[in-house]
Amino acid sequence: MQTALRTSLPEIEPAGRANFVPHARVAREERPVHVSGLPLGIRGLRKSFGDNEVLRGIDLHIPAGQFVAIVGKSGCGKSTLLRLVAGLEKIDAGSISLGDEVQAEDIRVMFQEPRLLPWARVLSNVEVGLGRDRASDDAHARAEEALTEVGLADKRDQWPSVLSGGQKQRVALARALVSRPRVLAFDEPLGALDALTRISMQRLLERVWRDQGFTAILVTHDVSEAVALADRVLVIEEGRIAHDVLVNAARPRARGSVELTGLEGSILSHLLSADDRT
């Protein structure tokens, strides 16, 4: 049975620190100036699909405004964890708790596919993210503000079919941002983009996170993307958090730096060794 708690979170110890990173240090506080995000607490979270137990007891605390990336091989349970947090799947056992009274618009998800409505122009697609507030007097203004945030104000009257892949994902991001969510979950949102567009979108994701201060949860197969964006990287293995790694690099981060490359290599080595063990 799913248990929803609406009280302040208790202190929860993070699961297993990454002992495969030899010289982990205390992370610098490189958080947004204004934090609007919700803290997230998970206890004993389990989820099965038939006989397949995907999550096997997740315990986790994410402070408000933190940017967390989740990595792991295919089928490890990372997307299932994100979908449970977003309320898209039902919990079999355990609990997910948020720090305040939560409204539907407080949690939003951005998927790998833009999922734009082909019969609606860009501005109308963004307004969809307002949900029940779509009929409000300021709906157009809020949608235009979100489009400006992602650099697409000049595309407001375009049809989705004429946009590039990167532009479609920017519209999808604007749709997710328009309700000013307090938790924004990203499920491989950049996986289908070319390398240069992907880097540009990563910078955009980091900028809007710093500007708006929401709690960010990113599921990705790309370890370099995880260490470039996140305060913290969770490694999921066989339905459990195998390692919890603090990323101690100042922002803006220098891609290809010795610090990030070393951390990426450590995480990849662990993931590859996990493959060898299975």
C-alpha cells in the first residue's frame, strides 16, 4: 500500500557512500540562490512487475533544491524509481514523503520524447503544462515567459512539425517549467539528441535549475552527463542504491577536467565491474 506523508521529513542517512571514489570530499554548496524545491524522503520502497522485483528496498533523502542524477545499467530500476516519485506508478511497499502540502503542479516530468501535440502551436503546447490553470487570465503570459526562459519566444506561433529535435525538447522543458514545479524529474530527456545539441540542453537544464531552485532528479545512461549536471550521483544496482556519490566540482563545470574525468571513470569502472559480476 502506498503511504503518503505530508509532514516535515525526518533525518534520513544517505545510502552507502561511494567507497570506490578514493578521495571523496565534502561537497561545495553550489545551490540556487532561491530554493523553491521540496525535500524528498523515501523509506523501504519496493516495486515489482509480476515476478520481477525491480526495486528492493530504497532508502533515500534528497534535500530541497538538490540536483540528483541516477545511473545504472538497463533494467536496474532507475526509471521505475523516478516514475514512483512522480506518482506515475503505484508503490507496492514503503513510503515517499515530501516536506510540504503538495499540489499536482508541484511535480513535473520531462521525458525522452517531447510528446508535443501536433495539432497545437508551440504556445498552446506550453500552456498544457498549466493543467487546471490553463483557463486563467494570465495563461498566455506565463507560457510566453516559459518560452523566453528556454530561448524560444520567437517560435510561439510555430507548429511542432517545423521544429528541430532540440527545439522540440526546449518546448517540452518550457511546458514542464510553466507551472513553476518544486520537483522536476527528467527521464533520459536528452538521449535522442546529437552531441552538440545535447551539451547545449545540459547547460540550459543547469541554468533553469539555478534560476528556479526546484529539486531536480535526472535519470540518464550517460555518466559524463550525470557528473556534469548533478550535485550527487546515485548508482542503482539490482534494485538498490549501490553507491551515493557527491560531486565536489564547482559550477560552472569544466568539461573534460581532471576532477570530472576521474569521477566519471570511477563510476564507470564500478558499473562495468557490476556487469562482470552478473
